[in-house]
Amino acid sequence: MDRPDRSVAERLRRPRGQPARPEPEEGALAAGRLELARLYRRRGDWSGAVRIWEALAAEGDPSARAALAKYHEHQTHDRRQVLAFALDLPAGPERERRCERLREKLAIGKGDVG
């Protein structure tokens, strides 16, 4: 009996006769994780949102880095952490505006960033 070689995992993954499901795209997974983080944030579960943002930021996601900058600015009020995340944002006018504002606040010691 000549059968094409297939791994056991592939055979178990789908019923006989059904086509293989395509793997989700990397961007779709990140978008789904960002949406989950947004839902955590909206219900006040900051630790859940931060875990997701930190994981995505470690993978280089600029949206997660921006979310962490905002989180530290408005929730932890850790100005140095905010500036570190802001400096890590993609170059552009928003990054420059944010970083300049934070540097000014650090230099003059004005209360909290938020």
C-alpha cells in the first residue's frame, strides 16, 4: 500500500478529506493580542493588558510600545520609564513631540507626567 508520507500530527489536526487550515498571519495574531489588551484595559485589568503589551513590545510592536508609554505616563507616573518607551517608538513627529514634552517635565521636575 503506497500512501504519501504525512506526519501523525498532520493527520490528527484535521478530519480526513478536509483541506489543511492556513496558519494565521503574524500580523493578525498581534492585532488580536492588541485587541485583547485593549479589552483588559477597558475593564481595568491593567496587569493583563501590561503583560500583553510587554510581550508584543519585546517582539518589536510599535503599538504595544506606545501603549506602554501611555500606561506609564497615566497610571504609574514613572517619568523615566515613559521616556524610555517613548524613545523606543518609531521615528516621526509624534515621537519627537512626546519625547520633548517628557524631557521638559523631567528637567523642571513638574509633578507627575500624567
